[in-house]
Amino acid sequence: MSTDNKIILVTGASRGAGKGIALALAEPGQVIYVTGRSQSEGDAPLPGTVFATAKEIEARGATAVPVVCDHSDDTQVKALFEQIDTEQGRLDILVNNALMVPDGLTLPGPFWEKPLGLQDILNVGFRSSYVSSYYAAPLLLRSERGLVVNTSSAGGGCYMHGPAYGAGKAGVDKMAHDMAVDFRPFNVAVVSLWMGLLKTERSMAVFEAQPELY
């Protein structure tokens, strides 16, 4: 396997961090699968679609494969990895970035005064990273040097947005540690990446709506 010819999957790449990561990896020779639920503008409150991300990847010289996938649905996730297996036969890099960002996440106050739906982040974010890694494992074992990246934040180690958010981030951090133990004999590394504040579509919308806070 050439170091310039990697098979990559970035989940949750219609916009935000996932899109940025996919574009950063987009170099000639790379094959980058990107997933997302947004097929057309207007499908989500924020701009961006999985197909628009794929178009930008192609413009940078890499090969892009957009796949519409809801990471809360294990059947769709399994089908995604079956597609990669059929088309590529291996996976070199998995970026677990898909995340459900619930309404009210940044509201002030204690957790019991916020919507119960904030715990949805434990499904698409925490649980979905486990499911994707589970189905990716056989493909990663066929790579000369595999890599799994869980996107996380400092919220895994301090108070940030409340206990649901913190538990989700701490969970993917610990998951990376323990998966690394299992993967080590097979030359697959696992890391959890604390990304910090990013200039994403969501962040900019918050800044524009509440400029006095920033």
C-alpha cells in the first residue's frame, strides 16, 4: 500500500469539523468516503450537504465517495462498511466524527432545567463511534497501518455544556484508550482528538445570534 493511497472514512462530514477534516485529508491518491444525513440544502437548519463536501474533496484532487447515512441506525452503518469492503477491500483511516448536537445544548442552567433530549448526544456521538469502529475493525486489520480517530473536546475532562455532553466526550476518550489496547497487536492505532473551538457553521451562527457573549 502506498502511503499516498489511503482509504479514508470521515463520518458526519456534511459540515463542521467533519467537513474540515475531510478537506484537510483531500490529496491526490486518497479515496475519502464521507457520510451525512443532509442530501439537499434545507435538509438541516445549517448549510452543507454530504454531496457538497464530496465536490470540494474532488476539487482538491482526491476521490470522494458520498454516502447518505444516519449513524443512529445500525443497519445503515453496517451497509456503509459493507460498501467500503466491496469497493475497496480495506480501510486505512476511520474518523468517528458524527455527532447529534441537540437543541438547547448551550443553554445556561443545571441539566434538569434543560431538555431531556440533550442525552441524544450519547447515541450519535458516543454509541455511534463504537458501532462504526466495530464494523470497521475487519477492514482496518487489512491495512498496513490503520488509524481510528475519535473527535472529542476538553469537555471530557472539565465541565462543559453539562453532564450529557461531558459523559459523551469522556466516553469516546476512554473508548479510544481501550480500543487501542485491542488493536495494538494488529498495527492499528486509536486516538481521541480534542479539537477546541472551531470556526464551523454552527459556531458562527451562535456568534451572530449572541454577539454580546463573545
